[in-house]
Amino acid sequence: MIKVLIVDDSAVVRQVLTGLLDGVSGIKVIGAAPDPIFAMKKMETEWPDVIVLDIEMPRMDGVTFLKKLMSEHPTPVVICSTLTEKGAEVTMQAMSAGAVDIITKPKVNLRNFLQESKATIIDVIKAAAGSRPRTIKPVAASTNSLFGASAPKPMVQTTDRVIVIGTSTGGTQALEYLFTQLPRTAPPIVVVQHMPEHFTAAFAKRLDGICQVTIKEAAHNDRALPGVVLIAPGGKHMLLQRSGAQYQVEVKDGPLVSRHRPSVDVLFRSSAQSAGANAVGIILTGMGDDGAHGMKEMHDAGALTIAQDETSCVVYGMPKEAVKLGAVDGILPLSAIPQLIMQAPTRALFKKT
């Protein structure tokens, strides 16, 4: 039984979420508090398996409470955040502090929105309950990057090699770790991180401020260039396309694929078709199986394919499914992946002896 504590100053949110979760097999709401102070009183007598946490609350804000929680008693936390630019920026702080996922809420028609999102909310809570929350502390790229801080800014040039990455739950921390380790001479990188619209722009902006590589939310026809990371915008699919001697991305609307938009499968399949053996596919921590079939297509097209190992994953779902499908050449801890990105490895390094 997954014990859930809801911490939100909105009486409507507390009431609706409690009503949605009551009666769901395997989930029990043990309480609902209007702020972290009340929540901590409740937690003295019964500790939750998952906390659904608002950000802006009286007496103590959600980010402060989350940081305190992660330093003293790491517990899976799902952020319940408003779909606004300001809400997205603060939520990224919470994700960096150790929250494992996001439940979004609009400012209007809140009750209907939450009720319509019941299946997604249940999936997120179940995934959070099986996660291993942690606070990853990246090395500051400006002072002690894995590859040195003095690398020159690359020239805009033709390149055949491209890195494609897919991730979901736990991915915001994993990507922050990876990208703070990379120098400006990193190969082109394109990323799908499952995240709502508005949030991807805030995520990219935050990472761009702490990394040597340039990080931006992708726009249609953006070129994949050395030293640049393109993150798929929330609510849109992103495909890798070849344009002459260059790669560029196509950002487009479309139906959900593998229950997601953006979908890792969409990116990986387009990479298999456009880049073939010139791509390196990396699948990181995440819930579900999005990306497994696309990675198999990349593998069959000659690309090197890598999965994050179970120990370093917050949720070992997406990598596990790719491994089960026979789509993966190598399995590595998160700490080894920045070096792999820079070394241009081949499948020969991962052949079984």
C-alpha cells in the first residue's frame, strides 16, 4: 500500500486529489495539509511513501521544505505546480533539489483538469513510490569540469556525429549532472525529456546558465551543432533530420506516441533513419517503455546504444525495457556517460568476451 501525503494550500486541490486517490487499489491517502508545518506534524506519527507537494504556500514554501526533507530523510516527492512561466521556473528549482516528477494544474477549471488527469496522476504516484530519490550534486562546469574549463568555443562546422538522449522521471537531475560535465567542444546533442509545455523552456534556461555547452529549447529547423544541446519543447514532438551535410531538428504537433508528446521513440526512430551509425543513443532514468522500440531501430541501423544502469537511475523503467528488447550495446552508470559522449566510442568497446 502506497501511503500518500498531500501538501497544498488549495482546499480544492486537497479535496479533489484525496477523492481521486481514495479507492484506488494500492494507494492510501494518509493526510492532506495546507502547508509544510502541518505536514511535518503529521509525519511525526506516520511517514508517507510519496508526498504530493505544492510550491507556493504560507509559512514555508515547497522548495524550502523539499530541501530540508531531502537532506534529513529523502522521500519521493511529486511537485504539484501551476502551468505558468513563473510556476515553471520555481518548479525547476524543486526538481533540481530532488523532486522526482511533476503534476501540473491550471489556474482555472482546476477541479475538471485534475479529474481528467486521474490516470496520469496515479501513474506518476506509483512510479514515485518505486523511485530512489537523491540529490545529485554536479561539479560546477565553470571551475572543475570533467574535461577542463579552458576548452575553446567550437567553430560552427559540419559534423557527422550526433548524440540523442531520452529520459523521463529523474531525468532533470540526470541531465543537469551530464551537461555540467561537458566542455564547449561536446558533439551535437538532442534530448527528449518528458515534461509539460512551459517547463522545458525554464529547464533549458536554467541549465544554460550553469553549463559550458549552450542549452536551449529547440525550435523548428534548429541546427544540431557542436557545443549545443537542443531540448524538445513540451507538448511537441522532435525529430532529427539530415539537411545536406548538417543535422537539424523538426518540431511538430502530432498524437501521443508511447503515451507521450514529446516522445523518445519519435526522436530515436528519426535518428535511426537520418543518422544511422553516426548517432549515439542514450536512454536514461524514466518510467514506462518510451524509447525502447526506437532505440532498437537505432541499434539495428548501426548506432551505438547505451542505457543508464539500475543503481544510478531514480526509476529503472525505460532503460530496463530497452535492455529487455535487446536494443542496448552497453549499460553504464550515470557518472561514466559524460566521458562516453566525448570519446566517440564504438560497439567494439562493449562486445562480450
